[in-house]
Amino acid sequence: MTKEENLKRLKRLKNIALNLPELPGTYQYYDDQHTIIYVGKAKNLKNRVSSYFHKEVDRFKTKVLVSKIHDITYTVVKSEEDALLIENQLIKQYQPRYNVLLKDGKTYPSICVTNEYLPRIFKTRTINKRYGTYYGPYSHIGSMYAILDIIKKIYKPRTCLMPISKEGIERKKYKPCLEYHLGNCGAPCIGKQGYEDYQQNIDLARQILKGNTRDVQRLLREKMEKCAEELRFEEAEAYKQQFMALENFAAKSEIVSYTISDVDVFSIVNDDKKNAFINYIHVTNGAINQSFTFEYRRKLDETDTELLNEAILDIRERFKSTAKEIIVPFEMDFRIKDAEFFIPQRGDKKHLLELSEMNAKQYKFDRLKRAEKLNPEQKQTRLMKELQDKLKLPKLPYHIECFDNSNISGTDAVAGCVVYKGMKPSKKDYRKYNIRTVAGPDDYASMQEVVRRRYSRIIEAKEPLPDLIITDGGKGQMEVVREVVEDELQLQIPIAGLAKDNRHRTNELLFGFPPQTIGLPTNSELFKILTQIQDEVHRFAITFHRNKRSKHQLHSELDEIKGIGEKSKELLLKNFKTVKRIKSADIQELTGVIGPQKATLIHNYFHLSGEHSK
């Protein structure tokens, strides 16, 4: 590979890394033969993968790895624990060259509830479904041991390895072990604890292992609070630790389930009328070992069902899948020999379908981001289209105007209007307004004056009106703007408002009359651009207000100096900006602005007068 080709390769990989989601997941590096050479996990995929391509990376092994990478794929999951478990499974399956494998092939432990007459509950790394029911695996080993300890203390399952039978108990074949004498076992082997009572305890323990910990947590909290009231703090702390362990344990992975053996999962997400993204996940022995997303282009306006039909046949052939169960999001209109389609409504299989859909959506989002980097106007058009759809506007909101007032107790009252075209600020169209007709602090009347002046002039000049007006405020501001725009000027311009919460943070978009909240996530791109418009008009108006106030303060002090007229004051303001700078200026600096005679007057006023020298 030439130096130029290597630079192109690194640039392409860096772009892939920068467009990865800031979500937990696993990532896979491929060499030039499309062989997986490294599998990793990350709490934040973008940050982790990008770190491999920083200039300051100096580890020899990392440099060698980076030199071999030719492609990157990833799978997003719901938690860091899920990423850890999938990473473990993929490393065992593919044995990538640059991953370190444990010599004994250990995997994360699970908990087994045996199928014996008197079931036992214990930790294991070996899975044999004929022997019992398995829960896990668990990446938080400490939490798993804590749960086993809680189950032991509350439900007292037996721990002995003796094969106990009903007939043996009836013949009194067994003797109680040390655990019974220590109070850790109810001795069902000798009938001290009844069979039904023991099985009920095992069933309750199963509920904990399934994640249904609410009842046990409530019991532990009650005991903790009672011990604290009775000043038994050591016991209270012990119950607290058990309570916290249950909370951690309840957050176990949803990705791996030993009830799922050999399954294909498919989901479809549409980009537009032409493209669709189809994600494929394959699960073997309860663990994900393949996850890919493919882009399909519609040729003859195929429906989602028709496109997914084609994709399922294509992908299963490509990966040589013989899975007998295929999870899909909707009813399919064809059949596959020796396989059955399944649409899950709940449980582990439903979680797998949701995970597949999440990966398809993320792949679509990543493709969109890459396209928008190459063509920024595509992003602006998308945001305008999204805003049009949200507000049901008659046309694309290319031209948006936003207003804001600024004053202190009604003094130096001003307003600003910012203009955005194509979701970008058009600063040459910004306008400042001194409030003329309103006395005192009346934001509503000030807003009406500015809107009236703005659109009366536009009508008179026959200039284009905006496609959308946004007010920096809620229902009240929207109504006073509507009165001017619709009732007075007879204009039909859509009006939206950005309202703030009690902490003065923008938290909702309002539209319509009476105004209704538009469901828009505060972390969405569209909401961020709208708050950017709001912040910009606030900055523009308050900067104008501060400048006007400073100018008045400057003029008020210079008014005391005889022989200094308005023109001289303007020149001083333009060059020095503040009274403080004028005071500190020497004769030569002042002379360069207003001449020697007036410079002497100002210098003497500020420096020779005892009153002003302080």
C-alpha cells in the first residue's frame, strides 16, 4: 500500500469513527480480506473507536492493529453490561487475531436451578439444559454472589450434593448435614421442612432470578428501617447492602437467554420511498453471534413486506442460516421449508426484535449523517421538512423570524428581530428597534409595536414575508403577536412560541390557537436548532440594549463638561467605548480623536478636578 493509499484509508476510517453513535455497543475491525481481527466493547462507541486513530496513540500493538484495519462494523445495545457479554461471545466464536483469549475458555457465570426432586441453586459456567434452568450470564460477579447469599438467607435452599428422592425421605434414608444445624437449611431431606413449602421457596427464588425483585426489596427496606429505628445500625447496613445488591442484579443483561437456542431476527426501517434498512441478528445457544444491517433500494415501489421477503431469503442464503425460528416485526406472506415465522409480543424474543430495530435505525441515522457532511444543505432541508410536518405548515419554513424585547424596568427599551433562511442565520436581515410608543416595562405592548412596525414596512416595500414567526415566550407572547399579524394587518403567517420552565430553560414548542404543546424531544436536532434561534435573538436584543445603556451613561457624564458637544461625544463613544477608557486616555490619544483644545478640556476635567480625580 502506498503512502497516499494509506492516508486515504485512515481518513475513511476516521470518518466512520466520527459518525458512530455515542451509545454502548460492540465494534469489530476487519482486515483487507474482510476477516475480523479485533472485537471490542464500549460505553460510548464514538469515543472509544475514535481513540484508536488519535495521533498520540503510542502503543506498538495498537499501531500495528490500526495499520491492519480496513473496515469497521458495530452493534448498539441497551447497556454496557450487554456490550460486555456480546464481546465475550464474539471473541469466543471468531477468535480474532488481536484479542487476548483466556486459556481455559472461561465465560461469564450463570445461576442454575436444578430439576431435582429438591432443587438446588448454585453458580455455574457450564450449561446443560437437561440438568436445570439457567439464569444469566452475569457480568457483575459480586452482585451475583450477593443474590445467591440473599436467596440462601431468605429461602434456605439445600446445598448438599446428595441425590435426594421422595422414596428416600419416606424411608428416612438421610441425615441432616451441618447446614441444618447452622440454620442455613430447613432439612427437607428428613421432613423438617415440607415438600410444598420448600418448592414454594424455590419458586420465589426463581422470581428474583427473573428480575422480579420488588417484593423482596420492599421486605428488605422495611427490615432496614426497623433496625435503624431501634439503633441496630450494623444489621441495618447489612440489609442495605442486600437491597443494593438486588438493584444491581435486576439490571442483568437482556441479550443472552438460554431459552433461545437457534433464531434469526429481522427488522426493517424506511429511509424514504426509495431506500430501506434491514437488520439481521442471529442467535445461537442464547447469545448473539452475528449482527449486520443492509441497505436495500426499492426498484418497483415494493411494500415493506415484499422487501423483507426478498431480504430474508437473500440474507439467510448469504449466511447459510438453518435457524428454524425467524422473528419478524409483522406477518409475512410466504413460507420457508423447515422454518416458522414468529411475531413476539413480550419477553426475551421481543427484546431481541427491539434490539434489531434499534440497530437498523442507528444505521439509517449514521448513513444520513455521512451524507449530510458531504452535502450540508441536505441536513437543513431535512430539518425544515421535519418542522413543516410537526407544525403541519402549508409550505417549507425556509424564512423564519424571531423577536425578543430587552429593558431594565422599562428604561432603554429595545427589541431585536433575527432572520434565519434555510436554518442558517441571515445576519444582513437582522433588525434593531428602539421602543417608541410604550412607557414603562410592558413586554406585550413592546412586542406588538415591533411586530407592527416590522411587517407594515415589509408590506409597504413589497418584500417577502416570513414562512414562520417564532416568539421568545409562551402563550401570552404568541397571542399579542397574532392580534397584530392577523387582526390588524390581515396576514396569514404561522406563529410558534418557545416556552421556558421554572428554571428559565426552554422546554417546549407551542403552536396553534389556543397554543398546544408540540411533542418534540428536547435532545433532538430540530429542538436544538430552534433553541439556537431563540438564544440568538436574545443575544442580539440584549447586546443592543447594553450598548444603548452604555451610550446613555457615557453621554450623561460627558454632559457635565462644558464645550463638549454631541458630535464630540459620538466620536469619543465610537473610539473609546466606555467612560473608564476615556478617563485613562492621555492627552495625545484624546487629541487624535477630537483635537487638542477639547482634549485638554476632557483631560483637565477628569484629572485636575479634585472632585473627579477620586
